[in-house]
Amino acid sequence: MAKATRVQVIKETSEKLKSGDWFLCLQWCLYVHSEGTSEHGYRFIYRHNNKLRAMRGQSRIPSVAMMQRLIQTTQTEGWGSFDTEKSL
């Protein structure tokens, strides 16, 4: 049986792309695995028409500047320094 992972979004910041109704989101999440374990982590993901759009595990980042703005927002909001390699 395939193992499944459910993702719970805890925090999110986003920036609208110039074209259409697409947003690039940076999220702090809890990944809950079907075998009963869980782990925290960050992810980039797209949102379109208010729905998350997973891109088969990869998200195209339009520019380093956009990525840095999203990261800076997380730090300004107080959740950009979470580190799963250290205790939360």
C-alpha cells in the first residue's frame, strides 16, 4: 500500500504573479505521514483561483528576488527562523 502524507498549513505568505490570478506561496507546514509520524517544514507552492496547485513536488520560482521577498516577510512576521534541525 502506498504511503500517504497529509499537509497541514500553519503559516503562509504569498505574492501575486504578474500574469493571471496565480500566487506563489511560502508555507510553514506540518507533514503528517500515514505511518503515524510527522515533521515540520517549509514549502513553496502555487495558488490559483484560491486553490493550491501542487506541481508534482516542484515549484518554479520566477526570481530570486521574489523568493527573497517571501522569505523576508516570514522573518518580519516572526516565523521565518523555524529550523527543524533544532528544537522548535
